[in-house]
Amino acid sequence: MPTTFLVLFAAASLLAQRALAATTDDGARIDWIWQQALQRAPSATERQAALRYLAAAFVVNKRRRNTLKDIIRLIQTVGAPAR
């Protein structure tokens, strides 16, 4: 289990770094992260929640990368919903 955690943590860090490099728009970053992690676009509710979280967390710590990693870890934990 610890190895799985480390792999997911490293993947989240790398994905956040790539999202920051891909675009400067937070909405586009959320869309890109969802596409990379789940192979689909976020629903309107998911996108809105992620953007609200990103904005609130940015006010607290001013670091987009850490906040994006948190969002990615949540996606990894929850995974894609059943279709």
C-alpha cells in the first residue's frame, strides 16, 4: 500500500506541474486535469466545485500547484463514476 500511495502522490505532483504549464486559465486547467485523469470532461458541477476550491485555497496559500495536486488526489481517490 505505501508504494501505491507514493506513486499516486508523485503522479498528482507531475500532473499539477503539467497543468500549470499547459495554460494560465484555471477553468482550462480543470478541464485538462479531468481529461488526463479520467479521460472525460468534468461535469458542470465538478468544474464549478473545483474552481471554487481552487479560488478559496489560493486565497489561503497562494500556491496553485499545491491546490491542483489536492484536486488531482481527490479525483484519484474518487475515480470515474460508473456509466
